[in-house]
Amino acid sequence: MLPRSAFRRLPMPPPAPPSRHAIRLRVNGTPHELEVESWTALLDLLRDHLDLTGTKKGCDHGQCGACTVLVDGVRVLSCLSLAVMHDGREVTTVEGLAHGDQLHPLQEAFMQHDAFQCGYCTPGQLCSAVGLASEGHAKSLDDVRELMSGNLCRCGAYAQIAQAVAQVVLGPGPHASEVARSAWIAGTTVNARGARAGEEPA
Ligand code: FES
Ligand code: FES
């Protein structure tokens, strides 16, 4: 058996520098030239590099929709999307929806319908709804509910959110009469007419 001293410690190679990539993004109309690591998520780029903290990190696993932003007008879960994949793209976050003091019609509708409580999911809900509106697939309140189903709301403001989105996407119409029914079906304690769960809506 060789003595310990026979083994020379080999010098370790220096750690490789993290691979960084230069990318260009337009975010809410402002051009940015950035250097990012290949593993940087779009969500972290927005929040940590550009200080756009309106976009929220909920689950960080693609399951809650809190991180939804628009890339070239298409809704994207920014926690699951690498920043380098979006080189040259136009990103819109909740901070970019209003024009100056003029709120986006969906923001107005959310306020009008009281479509939030804590507000944590709201930026993602709004961006998702903007994407839904331009997709053109929603033809009914049920479609709106289905197409917004990737955006969770822990406060349970679903009935109001669906109503606000429907007002903008489908136009003012018969959705109001469906609010009581949807609240009823969702099992909320009191429907829009004040009836308690377990009773037939008047
Ligand atoms: S934080 Fe991205 S889906 Fe939940
Ligand atoms: S308003 Fe609180 S999570 Fe949706």
C-alpha cells in the first residue's frame, strides 16, 4: 500500500464562469439590452433585474398563473419561461397595461366588479384576460371561466373576475343575471340576491 504522501493533490481547475447571454427586450415599450444567465426565468428578469414587481411569483411551478405576462401579445407563464428565449420580443406586464392615467378597460372592469381581495393574483389575471381577449375564443361566460381557469385566486373572487372579463370581452350584456347563479354554483355563502347557500335562488 502506498503511503499517503505518495498522493499529490492535483490543482483544481478554476470554476467556469456562468454562461451569460446578451439579449434585447422591449418591456412595456422601453428597449432594454441585458446580460442574463441561461437559466434566468423571465419572471426573475422582470422582478429582479428590471424592478417590475407587479408580476407576482406564486407557485414558481407553472400552476397558479400569478406570473402571467404577455410576450408579443400572447399570454405566457413567466416562471416557466427562460429570458433568453425571448430575445427581440415585446413583453407587456401589468405595469404596461394603463396609458398614463388611463386604465386599461379590464382594469376599470375589475374595479367596477370588485374582482379582487388581496390583489396578489390580479396582475396575472389582468394579463391573462388581455391575452384571452385577443385570442377571440371566448363566446360566453362559461368560455371565459374555462379560458381563465389557469389563473388561480386564493381569495375566491372567481365570480367577479369572470364577470369583469366577460364585460370587456363579450360586451355588456346578460352576464349580470348570471352572477347570482355562478356565485350560487360556486357555493359561496351568500349569492348576489342575499340568499344563503342551500336555498334556491329567488
Ligand atoms: S408563479 Fe408561475 S404559474 Fe405560479
Ligand atoms: S384576490 Fe387574493 S388571490 Fe386573488
